[in-house]
Amino acid sequence: MGMRPRQITTAVRSGRLTRLRRDRYVAATVDDGSDVAVRVGGRLTCVSAVATTGAFVMEDSRTHVHVDRAMSRLRSPHANARVKRWLRGRDDRSVRLHWGHLRDPAEARHVVSLRDALMTLIRCQPARAVVATLDNLLFLAVITMDELRDVFAALPARYDVLLRLVDGRCESGPESLLRLTLRQMGLRFEVQAEIDGVGRVDFLVEGCLIIECDSKAFHEGWAAQKRDRRRDLAAASRGLMTLRLLAEDIMYHPGVIAPAIRELLAAHVHCRV
């Protein structure tokens, strides 16, 4: 930007710039973990990098950082650390290091390419979380199916099963996780089904059970609750049951979901269990 060393020093002292490590500065406070990645000596990758696209990822308290195999001088991720060098036992709790070479030349100094981030994510995260993230990337048009196939082509063949599970019709991560649960249960279901008089629903299971995945972002407030209850009433008038599941239960308490669905279907005389 044409700043001279003295100007940079003045900007750091005034707080307009923050020095992360030698020749690396950030112009404002960031909350995506990129300052941590650069301070360590790497770039954001895996879920930390994919999250910057706005796509769904399972929550992870750690910052995932790519480090080149040739990198030897790692620094502490903590801004105020008394000892600046990397201390494995203490720092590993907040940072997950991913060593290796990048497939794509890194255009940015703080984050790897989406393709490199996904190659790491697919190998790092649980299978259900991987599918949910890939579903959401497709739904948001962040990546195409052809580009996704290219990612998997660079991975060992054992990961191909995950690609076969991807479905970009689900509109959120919790919906994708529920789709996998319904598939595992062996149930017949439609994704984003249109029902006359009711509208579009997240899932129509066995032709008689509507399942909606509710989150705070889209179902908070009395107006939203009235809308949902009137839709449920319209569905009931057509002989359809409605089950509203909380997104947090789908993500963090999956063990209670399948039994509830199975028992509800069993109670309906027109449903096959």
C-alpha cells in the first residue's frame, strides 16, 4: 500500500494495525480465526476456512490451520503469550494443525483455497458433518457438483462413498443431517415437498408425516409461531401429522430423533413402519 516502515510502526502503536508476526499485519479486529492462523505461521483451512464462505459447518472451538511441511518456526496462537514459540501441550487445545502441501497456489495469506480446505475437511470431520457441509455448499452455489467431483478425484477412493450421499436440495445443515437419519432408517421421504394448502415443507415422510427443522433464525417471534401453527393446522385437515424438530437437537442429540419418528409413524394407521 506504499506505507513506509516508520508509518507502519506508528500505525501499530496507535492501534490502527496489529502485528501478527514478521511482515504480517491486520488492519482491523477479525473474528474468523485468520489472525490466529497467521500468527502461528499458516493459513485457515478445514472447517475454519469453509465457515468464511457462509456455509454450514459443525461447531468446532479450535481454529484449523494449514502449515507447510517446510515450516519450522511456529509461533504461539495467543496474542499476549509471554513465550512466543509454539508450545505443543498448551496450544493444541485451541488450534488444530494440518501439515502438508497445498494443491492450489494460495492466493491469500490468511486462508487456503476452497478446494484445499475441502480436501482437509473431508479427511478431518465425521462423515455426517462432511455431507452436511457439502450439501450446503451446493445449495448456496458456492461450489458446483463438477468442482466437488474434482475435489474427490484428488482423494483416496475410500472417500467416494461420501460424494454419493451428497444432495444439494437441503437448505440447511440440520436438514442434511436429518436426511441422513431418515435414509439410515430406511424410510420413504421427499425433500422440500410441496403440499397443496400447506406449502413447501422440509420433509414428507412415508406420505403422512411432515417434519420441519426449526431454528431460531427463522422461527423466532410470535408472528413466525402463528404462521407455523396455521400451516400445521392446514396439514392436520389433510390427515397429515407434523413433527417440528429443533436444529440443535438434530445436531447434538441425534439419538432421540429416530425413536420419536418411528413411534409417531407406528401410531398412524396409514403409515408403514
